[in-house]
Amino acid sequence: MRLLGIAAVAGFTALLVFAVSGLPAYGDPHAPAHRERSAAGTAVAGTYYLQNAYRDARTPNMVTVVLADYRSWDTLGEVVVVFASGLACYFVLRRRPLP
């Protein structure tokens, strides 16, 4: 059983090293995240957010625009998950011991 756990950890570590080796170098100006256009010629989402946040939402705080307007359904889903886990913890912790 212990050997199986060590093999699983070694396999997962190898998978992570393989995945990280494909990432661009830190601070690379030619990385996909720093491009203004994708390979297909369309605007990258981050560039669009920076250029159009105030025009789309009329809110000067860009973080608020991204979380509340562009990613509102995703943010709502995250809030629901956090609320459900908090509620589950509450019900588990308030259980009465059996007599």
C-alpha cells in the first residue's frame, strides 16, 4: 500500500514537471497573455477588459467591472460554492453527540 502511494506521488510530480516545462518564461513579453491579438486575429480577453472596462460598465474600478460585469455568473457560482461549504461545516459542527 505504501509503495502504491509513493508511486502515485511520483507520477503526479512527473505530470506537474511536464506541465510546467511547457509554460513561457517568467516575464516573457511574447507570452500569449501579453499579446493584444490571438493567432486568429481576435482581441485577447485581457486586452479587451483593459480597453473597454469603463465604456462597457461606467465604473472606474476595473476589478469591480471584471468581477461584477464580465464574470458575474462565474463569481456567483463561486459564492454559492463557498456558501454551501460553510453551511455544510455549520451543520456538521453543530451535530449533537449520540446519547
